[in-house]
Amino acid sequence: QVQLVESGGGLVQPGGSLRLSCAASGSIFSINAMGWYRQAPGKQRELVATINSVSSTNYADAVKGRFTISRDNAKNTVYLQMNILKPEDTAVYYCKAIVTPVQSMTTTFQYWGQGTQVTVSS
């Protein structure tokens, strides 16, 4: 089994910064892509940013130039540095990982973290 644990959410004023972390643990052979998604109240979950195994990145237009995704393969951890935060960034942020487990090295599985709340308000 694989677990993803997010941390780093909280309350921040507009224009402020936060750094989210997501650590994967368990029976992991390799981690392919990792990413961050968010879901605001009354809205569907949406992609924020992704990073693949060679650290190529992809961002939603709404966060380009403000957010930076990165990963530490040695720690099985993905980060999201969020700068110049806006009230519309308020949401629950979820981490996702595409993992090849030790028990089944020919198959990949998708795992989600439990989410961390980010609130941008004065």
C-alpha cells in the first residue's frame, strides 16, 4: 500500500506565500508523475501543476508565474511553492502520485492524499 501525506496549508493574507509538501511512503518501486490539484467550495477539482519523472512541469494558466512545483526523488516528496497568493486560490489542495508498486512492477496506480486547506484572506 502507498500513502501520501500533505502538509503546509494554512491561512495567509493576499500577496503572501505558502509551501505545500506531499510525502509518499509505502511499497514504492518508482514514482512517475506527481501533481497538485485543488477544489474550492462548490467547484470541481482542478489541476494546479504536475511534474513528471524527469522534472518536466505543467501549470494551470491561473497559477503560472506564481506557483512552482518541484520534487525530491530521494525523499519521494513533491512540493508546491505558492507566491503572490490571491483569495481565489482558496481551496483544499490535494496531492496525486502515479506509482509503480513493488508488488506489481508492470502496473501503475494512482494515489491521492487527504488534502490540505489553503485559505487566502485578509
